Amino acid sequence: MDVTLTVNGTPHVLEIDDPRVSLLDALRQRLDLTGTKKGCDHGQCGACTVIVNGRRINSCLTLAVMHEGDEITTIEGIGTPGDLAPLQQAFIRHDGFQCGYCTPGQIMSATAMLEELRQGWPSQVTGDLGSPALSDDEIRERMSGNLCRCSCYPNIVDAIREVAGKAAEGAA
Amino acid sequence: MPEPIELKLDHRMDLPDQEDLLDRMAQGVISTPMDRPEGPLKVSGTASYADEDHPPGTAYGWFVRANIAKGWVTGLNTKELQTMPGVLAVIRDDRMIRNPAQGGDAKSPHQGPAEIFYKGQPIALVVAETFEQARDAGLAARAEYKDSSHKAVILPAQAKYEEPRSKQSSQGNLDRAMKKAAFSVDVEYDTPSMSHAAMEPHAAVAWWEDGRLTLRGSYQMLNSNAQELADALGVSVKKVRILSRYVGGGFGSKLGIGHEGVGAAIAAQKLGRPVAIALHRRQVFEATHRRSETRQRVRLCCDADGHLTGIGHEAWVSNLPGEDFSEPVTQATSFTWAGENREIGHYIGRLNLTGAGSMRAPGEAVGVPVTDAAMDELSEAAGIDPVEFRLRNIPETDPSTGKPFSSNRLADCIRIGAERFGWSERPKVPGSRREGEWLIGFGMSAIIRVNMLGDSTARVTLRPDGTALVETDMTDIGTGSYSVLTQIAAEMLGLPPERVTTVLGDSDLPPSIGSGGSRGAASSGSSVMLAARALRGKLAERMGCDEEELTLKDGTVIAGNRQRDLADVLAGDSLQGTGTIRKGKAEDGHRQSSWGAEFCEVAVSSVTGEVHVRRLSGVFAAGRILNAKTARSQCMGGMIFGIGQALHEEVFHDARDGSFMNRDLAEYHVPVNLDVPHMDIELLMDDRDPFANPMQAKGIGELALCGTAGAIVNAIANATGHRFRSFPVTLDKVLEKLG
């Protein structure tokens, strides 16, 4: 069957002849968008995080055929080597990665997470449920679905906090 | 481009370095916290890992695995599988391997998929047009067995332990010293099976062209990997090329050629088309390597002043039958602490479990935390502060051999670390500091990892436009190879780093030792330094001066009062330097190690038994630091690896057949972001070790792990008043003792 996915603003009509194809494998193997990584294929590591219709999801846990008409953003839509987004630049500056394999997922997750925080979604560590603030623990908790075995977590927190802090200053 | 002018410089490390050449260079880029040059590719998803960029027509493989622990495969429902949609082949080939090669084997591991040695061992390979079809067919496979599981040895308690004579040693009389001592401890600790859990699953894509194999794989040591693969396939090593431009974490799990590499190569050969195999996460757990469980007995004794008089360390570890590797648990015990009466024991049990191999810092990663926890116990028994107790027992020379240390900064690391951490605020009485439900404690550990050098070659080309190209088969598994090799070449050639391109991860390039044992940066870096030095010699010749009088900076060549643009001096020529570093006698006469100390504050919940690491800080000395940013990240990663080891990580083997009961990332717990506090990491930037290599740099990639778990359990003991001698210290163990 044909499935239309709008990926990074570009509509793609994919002939998906096998309903078992995950969104992750469709992106990697059918669209050659290999920036989205497969770490566990089980929804346990977060390396495959993409943003679908504004929300971050594990693309390994959903089938391509379920996304007819959906708007999907992958790491390739965040910024390119010659035109990096502020978060990507901050990850480089703070060494928020080593092997780089979980990195696209971390950046996708961070992108969506900052928006969740901006919209006031509380988390497990939020004290005042009405107004979650951007604390290190909020970042840590909200990024804990993205494993990094090289363990750059403190650097990832620094990178996110710097970008979020600048955005907040800009807004004020 | 014209033929390059070729230059060579070989150096065998027989004598300590007296030049400290990198300190005399002018560019000022070495040691700086330069951003990783490959960073823009990694953060944008454009760095290409093994299971990517599939050639047109790639088919997909899925391994069928044994579901008994011991026996023989006598049949498979091959005909049925062959009729399934998309299936191209069901392969059982005698060249398939039992387990991955160990690091540096340079020959095939045990071959033959018919005999089963452990549950989860690959016994056949299904190849299909698509990944989904291959997986489906693979899961539909049914093997018949001659089952001898009743003879399988699963539990360490059932194993007969080998006692290889070369791995035992004894000095003086430890038994007598223990009896005469003012204070002593005789304790047993255990650490569980652990898994590397690199984020990128093992994967390979293979294709043959004109009888030559190209394999995109995720490997750490390409020179020996190509030999292992060629040997397994029965072809000349010249017929094998392995590409590993980016490796999504290794931690030792990708040191040797694995099932995916051999399987993809065989399948691609049989089918005459490219074949990709990415191990499923469960297969990564069960069919690569694990870190052996260990049981350790530590005996320590000291006089009334807290001076050690004896140290004994025995370790029981395991592996598959016939494997040479065994976790070298006692590696650092021979030289870290003083004491004239010493005993080392090393015993190897043969189990029908997933093979054991090197995992980050094999030996010290599990040995140092245990000896250090025992040191902490003895300091408490002797009533001496743990920092002071350790400082009293740092030996002048290697107590096992009498050889001097090439450099020993352990005391500096401990003193500086204690000061930075605020050790003086440590609760003096265990279990005495409380914040509500939380018990607070401080702990520390010495950090030790032996230093090694490996033969390595690199090629550095200065091109007519004054840019440089660095080439070696070295890999960057996240360690920072791209960064440090770029910096070394830039420093030696006086170029801004943007004018240096580093190409790695191709077995057709000059051979390095690869990434393993914390040797990579120092070994391949030395070869780059030598290659660049050969080029400096040629530039000096063109300037009519000695190399010592030559200054290279920002693309200019300076000799005395003459200054010329590098491109002018090159005059349209390309200069190609090949540098080789070899191991030599310098390591025979002196004990070499990297050093550190870590300090930890924990909070232990008296209600839930949870342990929170509130603060973790470390001070490290590893000779010259090549890049302050990547070195710090390596230390941070090692320390967090240690948090996992102390509190979370344990493979549970089914006692009936050895299978992994927690074989995925939801059940095998590695630290997550919220488990980790901000960390204070200090590198001793002035440290140098002239015995190590011409750069005077030592290994740092594994160092920080080697003791972390000790600092954490020592802090837990300080918080709760209880010693925990079984890793990891999970809630159930804490609650049992807290009552």
C-alpha cells in the first residue's frame, strides 16, 4: 500500500508492501535517512527518537503504515553540517556526545522536551505541578529515556541548559 | 597531483624520551579542548555507521541461535524456511564462528556452527530480500539437537577451576604476616556478569568485487580484525578490506571479528550480492561477549601504624572452553600497594555461558574497586582516615619486582582530590549523618590502570597547498581519535587544525594497534607524530637548517630570521611521511601506569534502600593530555560506567541453561541521565611520562572506571555503617542490612 509521510517538510509517497516495516526502518532503509539510529528496536534506548506531529516518539515502536499524512521531523530536518541548529552547536561545544550513535536521538528528544517544558507539562521531578521550571533535574529526568553508554549526560545537560537559557533570555 | 616525496621515520621505544618534542612546537593546539572535528557530522546524523549506506541490491541476514546450552545441531527445517516469502538462503557453513575473536587475536576464533557450547550461539543464518522477511524466517527456524545439556556447566560453583602456573605468584609468607599483624581483613567480594551495551548494535555489510571482500563493520582493531576475518573465510588477508569510519561505542565488545562480520561475508559470497546483518539487541547480549563474573578473596594486614605488611588477592573467573582470555582481575594488585608478603591467585572456570571477553579496563575495572574496598575496611579496622591510610601505603618502587615506577602520581591525585572534594567534612563515624530518611556518606578510591604501547603506523601527507592529510587504520569509537590525531599533526606541522584532515577506519590504511586497552591514542598518536617529524626533516633541509632550528606555525616556515609560506617551501611537491612506533625495552625496566583518585558522596534511603550518587569527583594523571575536552569526557564516561557497576549492572543467568534473563536495555540497567550528578574532573595537565612513548602521553580511556565502584561502596559503608561485598549494591541488598 502507499503511505504518504511528510518528512522534514517534504512529502514522500512510500510503497510499503509489508505491514511489519517500522517507521524507523522506513526512514533508514526506504528513505535513506540514516541519521535516526536503531539501538534496541524495543523502545528502550531512545536512539530512534523522531518528532511526529509535534511529539517525540520512539520510531522503532510504531509501524510506517500507521503514519499516513503525518508530519515527521528527523535529525536531518534539524540542521545540516553546514547549517547547524543551536542545540547541535551546543552539543559540539559541550562535548555532549562521544561515539555519536545516540546523539541524533538525544537532540530530537531535547528539541521536543524543551517545547514540552515551555508548554508547562510537569514531570516526575516537578515540585509545583503548575509551573515546572528549567532545572538541571528537570532536564535529567526528561532526558532519561535516551541512553548514552559513553555517558556524556552531564555534558548533555550543560548543552541543553545553555540553549534553553538563551531562548528564555530572548523571550524575556 | 605529482608523485609524493616519500619519507620514513621508525622509532622503537627502547629508551625514555628526552626531547619532549611536542612541548617545543609552536602551534599551541596540542592539549587544548578543541571541539571534535567530526562533531558536525555526528550531531546532524550524517556520520555513517556500519549498518548504513547499503549498496544497491543488499539482502538482509538474521541469525538462528541455539536454544540449548550444550550439544550438537543435527537438523534444521531448512526446506520449510526456504519457501517463506523473500528467503534467499539458509546458511550453515563450517566457517561460521562460535564466539567473537578476542582483542588482537589476528586469527579466527573457534569455528563450526554444529557443536553448541552455550545457549544463544548462532547455528545458522537466514538471508532474505528484506529485513522483515529475514527476521520472520529466522524466528520460524526449528533446529533438531543431540542434546547434552545435562553435561553443561552453568554455575561457577559447578566449575572445575584451572590454576595456570604463570598466573600465580607469591612473595614472603602472607599467612604468617596475617597472624602477626596488628590489624587484618580477610574478605570475599563478588562481581556479576556484565555487558558492554554499546549503543550501536554489532553490524556488518559485506560485498565481494573481483574476489575481494569489502566489509562495513563496527570494529575497534581493523588490522587484526582483517586477519581474523580472512582466516575465518580461508582467504588471503589481501582479499579483505574492513571499513569502520564511525563506531557507535565499543567498550571492548568490538575488539574482535564477530558473527555478523563472518556471517555477512559468507552470505555475500554465496549469494553474489551484498548482505547486511545487524544483530538484534538480544543477540548483542547473548552472542557477543560478556565481562566474566568474579569471586575475589582479599587479604590485607598492617602494623599498628597502618603500614601494610601483606596483601593477597585471589580471583575466580570464567570463560568458554579453550578461550585464552581470562579477566585479569589482579593486574594492578601487584604494584599498587606496599607490603612485603604477597600472594596472587588466578583461577579460570570453564562454563557453558556466552563467552567472556575484554570489557572496558579488563582486570582493573573489577579488581581495583574490590582491593580498594578492602583497603577501606582495613583503614577502618586500624582507625586511620582512608586517605591517610592509602597515602601511607604507596610504595617507592614496584613491590613485586623492585623496579622503579616510570612515574607515580597516585599521592598527588589523592591529595588534590581530597582537597577539591572537601574530604575533611567526611562523617567520622559511619552511619552518623542523616538528612531525614537519607543517610549520607563519603568514600574514596585510588584509581589505577596499567599503561601499554602497541605497534602502530600512520601516514601524513603535506599537500602542495599547505594542507595535511593524516591516514591510519586507527578507529574512533567515541574516544576522540579524530580530534587528537588532528591536533598532533597540526602541532607538529604548524597548521591550524582546519587545515588537517584525518581519515581513519579503513584497513587498507597503515596499520595501527586500534582502539583497545587505552593504547590507541598514545600509540597511533606517536606514529602520527613520527610521520610528521619526518616531514619536518625535509622542510628543514629545504630551509637549509637543522630540524631543531625549524619553527612551523600557522602555515609558515621559520628558520632563524627567514620566514616563508609553507606552500612556497613545498614548491608544488607533496611530502608523504610514514611514521612507525614500536614497543621496546623502555617498558621492561619500569612499571608504567596511569593514576587517579575519586571521591564520592552518596545518600542512601533508609526507607527504600535507594542509593543516590550526589557528588563524584576525580583527579587523573595520564601523562600528556592530548585534548582536554575529549580526555575529560572519557573520564566522565568511565566514572559513570562505574556508577552502573556499583549500583545497577548485572546479567542474571538462568541457572538451568545459562541464558540471559535480562537481555535488553530495559532489564539490564545502565545509568541514565537522572542517575548522574554534575561531576568535578581534574586532569593533571603538567604530567609527563618519558617511558611511555615520544609524546609522553598515557592511556586515559579506561582509567577513570578503575576504582569508581570502590569509592561508591566505601561511601555507602560510611553512610550506613554496613559493608556491601556483592556488586551491584541494589535496593534489596541495602534493605536487608538496614533492616
